[in-house]
Amino acid sequence: MSQPHRTNHLLYFAAAFGTGGLLSLMVLFNGTLAAYGSLFFASWVPHLTGTLAALLFLLILKPKRAEAARPPLWVYLGGVSGAITVMLTSAALNSALALSGTIALGLAGQMVFSLFADIRGLFGLPQRTPTPRDYIALFLIISGSLILIFFGSGT
């Protein structure tokens, strides 16, 4: 293998690892907001912050306008599902699950939905039949999640 391919592979791994760490911090911060406020407040703060940051970037970068093509209706569900995800993770964080259990359940749910989306070819992606490796990974993630949730509290 050539060196640039290995460098890209390491870059992708580092980026995935970093975003996973940021996700854990986000869940912790949102859970803290929910503990001192409400689930609704914990959902609106990051969404409002993200909206203001996006507007600021648009003002600074001034990107060219894309052609006026009407997107499919399902693309608007991202904000709704994001708000619900923040509220549910904030509630779970402040329960017996704590941060590890909340992240583990989220990861397991993403894996299950990803396999379903691959099988059905959702969101305009090509259909793909999961491999035995995919199912082994799913089993390990769900098993690890259950261990964290039921035996990870230490009490």
C-alpha cells in the first residue's frame, strides 16, 4: 500500500474517534443543562447555538447560491429527530444509565438502523446486503451495551 492511503486511513480513524469524543461531551453538556433546566431547554440550547454558528459561517464565507431545487420532504426530519435525540439522551443521562449506558444505547441504535438502511437502500443509497462481519459487529456492540447497562454501575 502506498503511504498516502495509510495517511488517509489514519486521518479518518482520528476524525471518527474525535467526533465520538465530542458526541460524549455533547451528551454530558446536554444532560447537565437538563438537570438544571428542562429537557426542552437542553434541546433548544445546542440547536440555537448551532443555528447561530451556521449563520455566522454563512456571513463570513458567503458561499455561492446553489440552484433552486426542491429537496425531498424527508430531509427536513433531521432537525426534529435531532431535537428528540437530545431530549432523550439528556433524560437517559440523568437516570441510572449515566453517560456510558446512554452512549452505548445510542451506538447500538445507530448500528441497527444503519443495517436496516443498507438492506432497504434508504435515502437514495444503494441497497447492500450485510455481511457476517456486520452481524458480528452488531452482536458485540449490543452485548457490550447490555454489559455496561446491567453490570457497569458497580453498585
